Amino acid sequence: MGLDANEKFLADYNDVFSDIMNVFLFGGKQVIKEDQLENSKDRSQYKAGGELHQQERDVSKIYNDKEMRIAFLGIEHQNKAEEYMPLRVISYDGSSYRSQLLKSEDMKKPYPVITLVLYFGTTHWRYGKSLYEVLDIPADIKDYVSDYKINVIEVAFLNQKQIDMFQSDFKIIADFFVQKRKCEDYIPLDDPIIHEDEFLKMMEIMVGDKRYSQVLDELNKERDKLKEGRISMCEVYDKIEGRGIQKGIQMERANTEKERIRADSEKKRADKIEKENERLKKLLAKNNISY
């Protein structure tokens, strides 16, 4: 995705994580509560080429109900489709199951592992979503190869009913990408942004526009004027559009200045050539040489 390993994802917050899971797993029903989620940095190691490597999920949490662990939940963020994503997800999920196996003495019963791949592209995911679709399997051994599918969520293709189910900052994210995909004039939601820093960092990375994080300091200075002391996407987008217009004006001025400098340079060059021609004419005339 592009975040530094030490930076926090928006989905790291339990309200956002549970919101995402409740919409996509339970159709908007409030099944998973914030206080039922336990942080879990899921890191694993593997050996390749004689060297030890480490892999880590974007966000992962354990879903608990009273004293029982119900599921291990993970989220991966993708702004581009990845051809071999099923292999990556199965390596994450397999590592999570192996971790349970190693802790079997402390575990009452194994629990399922669920990974959601949040895809923010404005075109459909163009690669396979299962092992069968990405592997070249000879027909005579296919029955012996276990398939494994991944859960790709095409955020930009959510419908309005799904968007309205969200109760966290992710609603603003989803609404933005749906409008972006439809190529409509973007109309920001007026909902206050709860986790401002992580929200704007996520927008910066997923959209590829550094202005999102740059406006945070500016908006914080105006916080007293804003609703409930929080900023909304309306304020963010107004600042971004303003910066875009200002940048356009600066570019236009720069181009005008370049044109002026080039025109001056051409005029000086023309004047120099004209003076040289006059000098040559006088020299030829002085020596009675016709031309």
C-alpha cells in the first residue's frame, strides 16, 4: 500500500475495523463490537534463496466473544490489482493457522481466519481470485490440488445502500472512490472525520495526491471554526481544490514569465543580428564592394 511499517492504518482503529467487517461479513448488522477486538500484529517468517524473510499483514485483529476466540480477521489494502494475490493471502492465512497449531496447548479450539482484500481501483479486479485461476494445473492432477479463494472487495463498485451502512470514517472513503469511478463531479460528504491523520494519509496514498496530508496542519489552525471541532471532507476538499487553483495560477504565471523571457531573448538576438548586418553593409560600402 505504501505506508511505513511504523505508521498506523485507518483500519487499525477498532471502530473502523469493526465497521468494515460488519458491512462486508454481516450486511451491516452490528455483530462485531469494538470491545470484542484484540490487536494482533501478524508477522511470520519464511526462508527463500537461503535467506530469512518476514511478512506482515496490513491490519489484523482477533475477534473474541467473552472468553472464546471466534475468528482471526485480517485486512489488506490494494490500490492496484495484484496478479498473484491468492498466493500472498494463503501465505498469510496459513501462517495464522500454523500459529494456532503452535499454541495448541493454550487453545480450546481452532478458529477460522478471514482476510478481506480492500481494492480501491476504479476498474474491476482483472486477475484471478483463487488458486485455480492463477495456477497452471494439468487436468490429470487438478482433483488433488486444493483450491483457495480470496475475498476481494471492490470498494469503488459498492452501491449506495452499502455505503449508507458504514458508520465510521470508511463511509467517506468508500463514497469518494465510488464517485471517482463514476467520473462525476465530486460532492464531499459533510460527516466529521474522526481519525483525521490516518484518514488523510490513507487518501494521500490511495489517490496519489500529497495535498491530502499537507492540508491537515492548515485545517487544524481553523479547528475552532469547524463543526464540533472536527474537520469534514468538505473542508478538506475545499482546501485541496484551492491549492489546485493556486498551483494552476502559479504555473500560468511561470509559463507567462518563461514566454516573456524567451521573447526578450529572441528580440535581443534579432537586434544583435540587425546591428551586425548594418555593420557589414557599412564595411562593404566603405570598400566599394557590392552585395
